[in-house]
Amino acid sequence: MSSQKPLTNFFKPL
Amino acid sequence: MFEARLLQGSLLKKVMEALKELLNEAAWDCSDAGIQLQAMDNSHVSLVSLNLRAEGFDKYRCDRNLSMGMNLGSMSKILKCASNEDIITIKAQDNADTVTFVFESPDQDKVSDYEMKLMNLDQEHLGIPETDYACTIRLPSSEFARICRDLSQFGESMVISCTKEGVRFSATGDIGTGNIKLAQSAKVDKEEEAVVIEMQEPVSLTFACRYLNSFTKATSLSKSVQLSMSPEVPLVVEYKIEDIGHVRYYLAPKIED
């Protein structure tokens, strides 16, 4: 089962 | 004071169409370099990044950096009042709580202005690391829109696999499986109709179709679209906006647990 990751797993807040 | 006059007003109308399905509101950050917008959709799974360079405007003045929080539904209603041939000017006083849109018909015989309230949005911005992508695929934007529309009938996820032979789009679900393979164009006579693949290493990633379909609302902005992929990092879907800028969509992959 593939699960959707949020973008904040990859891009950090500035 | 901020004032930006765009002769090809239709571009701003198309930008609105490209944003409003994913975003309800966004901050338009204006500086002397131009207008930038970066916002995540409500589910924080996708991000939109818009850049309109100052030199792409017929007239551009930005005395002080300005961030204008706008409700995109309202802005879309106002921009629908502009004709495709209109010249569109966006202007606001410094520290204003409203923004004004002026639409001029080509022969100046009709001039409309619409004033909209601004919102206080304290939107966080994300740092997008410079990435040397394993694969970049340039293809006709209408082709990509067609692929997303067709395959999303089969499943809620789409696998995009890129090898040196070409790129394959796949989706599977209750009714069955769909596969679309695009070969690299042999000869590139018409630039915008070519499929051009630059591959450093093969990549295969899974994405939610509903976001890909939302991204294709930008199709009218550019005849071609560029997909950039690397293992386990967000996909980038980029549409150029004439010679003034671009709209980029980022979508986190679905990862096998």
C-alpha cells in the first residue's frame, strides 16, 4: 500500500 | 506604491485558472524583481510556485516590498470581468488593505476598475532545495493533460516511469489497467510538439492523479510542460509563461510503506 507523504517531509519551512 | 501593467492581460486570466483549483487564498509577494507566489494546497501535499518577472510587464513600479494576501476565488471573479484582449494593471498603495485591478480595452474606449479587499495571510514559505533531477521530460502540455485525464479513470494513483527509451504512465484500479508509453521524439522539428527526455538514471514514482489533473489547469499557459523527477523527492511540473515567468507545481510522491 503506498501512502501519500506531505510536502513538509521534503521541503523545510523557511 | 505598487503598479504592474501587463499588455497581454490574458496571461493573468490563465494564471488564475492555473491556481484557483488548488488554492483558496495566497500571498502575492511583490518586489522590484517582480511578483512571486508560493503556497501549499489545503492538504499540504502539493505546492504552487509562481514567478512573474518585472521586465515582463509593460510598466512595473514597486516602491517597497509588498505582500498582498488575496482570496483567489474573489480574484478569479474579478479577472473574469476582463476580456482576453484587455490590458490588465494591478495597483496598490503601500500598506494598503485593498488592491485595484484596471482593465483597459485595446482601443481604450472601455476602462474598468475593480477594488478588492486584501487578507492578512501569514503563510509559511518552504525552502525548495536546488535539485539535479535524475530525469526531466518535456512533452506537449495537451498530451500530458490528456494522459492525466485518461489514466485517472483507472485509479487514483499514476506511476510515471522514465527510462532512456521513453516515459511510461500507468494506472490500475477496479476496472483494469492503463499504460501509455511515449517515445523520445526522433527528430525535433516542432519544438513544442516534441517529447524530449534527459535521463541520468531511470526513475519510477507514484503520484495521486487528482493533483496531477489540477496541475493541468495550467495547460493554456504553455504548449509544452516539463516534468522533473528524482527518486523519493517531489515531482516538479513546470509551465513557462511566455517570456515573463513560470508556474511550477510540486507533488510529493506516494511511497510504498
